Amino acid sequence: MRKYFRDFLLSGGLIFLAATSVIAAEPTYKEGESIFIETGVEAPDRKPTWYASMVAKPYAPVFEMLATQGTQGRYYPYTYPATLKDLVRFHGHDCEGTTTAANSAWVAFKILFPDGIIDRSVLWGISGESPCWSDAVAFLTGARLQYGNLGFFKDKRYSHAIVLYREDTKVAVLATWKEGINNIPGEPVMLPGKVTWQPKVTMKDVEALKAVVKKAGGKPTPYQVDLMRYQQWAHINDILEHPLEESYQAKVIENFKWEDWIDPAKTLAKPHERSDTRLKNYPYRGNPIEAPVQ
């Protein structure tokens, strides 16, 4: 798997890694050797709708999710697909924030899970305070506040980035958009990558409109509301016409410590112990048909 990711970089992959960054460690299982998982057994929902038109775009991400059976079950032998359409239904509406967070997660998962199988039982996540970002992280990772594995950035400059952490390999990845598609007034891009393609909607126009709407104190004109929504819709659909590595970037965080990144004021003092995945590697019965042990 290390070779797979190294080959990806050498063949022109555009994910940003600092020269001193480490390659993500091997997972606790190896697909096709120590675990046998069938992928692609369910077609992803890529049919466009009025609330998720972007799902049909050529580079709209599809995530192959590995989960556990029931409340305290073993790993499933299959993955299920998750799309931006599924995320919109979870979040409650379509917005550029959820799509940006999901796209950022996609480039991070390329590092964390080079075999393409996303194990939701080993993931932690950090986002900004916006539910657009935190809902995407929670949906894609299974991290939750009550488990103590979903956090919010201590440094507010990272509000439109995410951190995904694999507890089994101890590897954390910072992911965010590239300069050129960022459109939040006053918020910097926290990695150095820049887009090389020209967005149809200029980010200066988007930022200027958002600044005007914000200064309006919750009372923008009806035209401004319509224009802002249209710009966001056009912007996301435009991004998904390009490979995601052209618009998003990721970096392995060396010597990662959870407490260094999260806001301690926004955590549970006594998080619950996660129990739903504790039997994921539990042994099977000796035979497919076997009476209960008396």
C-alpha cells in the first residue's frame, strides 16, 4: 500500500505533502489477505435532484464505507457507497460548506486509506464550528462528540479545513481547499497550494457579496439572497467538473496530538466509551450451523 501511494505521487498526484511529511502507516488489516471485503456491490446514488444536482458531476466523490453490523457486531464483508446526495440528506440542505468538507475529506482519505476502503470504526475528526463542516466530518467518519472523537479547532484560522485521524495507525491528515476557490472573507487558506484553473465565478465577487450580506445584519435585499445562492451553486458544480486534487490539498501532520488541535471548551468532560464497534473482530462460531453453547 505504501508503494501504491508512492506511485500515485510519482505519477502526478497533486495532493500536497510537505517534504518532511511521512507516508501514512499500514492499516491494521490488509484487504485480500487478512480481511476479504467486496466493494462496488451497490451502485452509488448519482441521480441528480433539485437538492443535489452536483452529485452527477464527473468528479463528485463517492466514498466506499466499511461499517460494523448492528449495535455490537463484526465487520461487514462489504462496503456501501456514500455520495454528496446522501450527505445533503443527512445535513438537511445543500450548501457549499458540506461539499467542500466532503471534497477535503476525499483527498485526506486518499492518504489514510490508499486501498479506497474507509473504515469508520477507527476515525476521529476535527472541523470548524459550522455544522456544514462538522456534519460532513461526522457523517463520513462516524466520530461523535459523546465519544470524544469529534472536535472543533482551537485555532479559528482553520475553520474551513478538517483534520481526520486514524487511531489504529496514529496518522492524522489536515485537508482544505486551495487558494483560488476559497471564498470566506477574512479567512486564510492554511496550506500553500493554489488552483491552476479559472473558476467561472470569481472569488472576489463571492467574497464581496458575502461581506455585504453579513454587514446587512440579517436584512439583505431579496436580490442579494438569490444571487448569493446562485453563486454558491454555480461554484460547487464548477469545482466538480475538475479532479478534486486540482482544488483541494492535504498534508500528514507529524507528531499529532489531539489536545493540541481541539478547543477544550467545546468537549464533553466525561465522554462515553464507544461500544458499538468493540466486537468488530470477534471470532465466528465453529460451524455455520451450530447449537448455542449450554
